[in-house]
Amino acid sequence: MLFVWMLRRGHEVRFANRGGPHRMAAMDALGSRTIPARFQQLGIFKLEDVNYRPQVRKKTWVRSKAIRYFNHIFDFNVRDWAQERKFR
């Protein structure tokens, strides 16, 4: 079971999972068209709430790096990245 968070930036929405990329890749390799998932009951993560994230409050993440990572989730294009590296 994957645990999934919803992230919102303006009108854009992304989903992030915890500890599941390898499971997702395995299910894809096995031809699965669906992957069981459960949404965390933590609500929607928004960029404007970055100061309230536990990792930022505990100073595990510096605020500027947390913002950069949040934006990376929205801006990263995996297809372009894979094509640049000549993956299938």
C-alpha cells in the first residue's frame, strides 16, 4: 500500500508518495494498470504553509530548500529527463 500526499501550487495539483517509487516501478514492470494507494489524512500541502511543515519547524529542512524541493515536484519533467539520458 502506498501512502500519498496531495500538494497544491496555485491551480496545479501533484501527488507524492512515501516509500513507494520502487513498488510503483515494480507494478508497472509487471503490467499493472492500477496501484492501490491510501491518502494521508494530513490535508493538502500548500507552498504558503511551508513554515508549518514539521521538517521546517524542527529545522531538519532549511525553509529555502523546502520551497525549492516543493517547486521541483511541480517543475520536474521526467520524460525530458529520461530522453536526455536516452532511457526508453
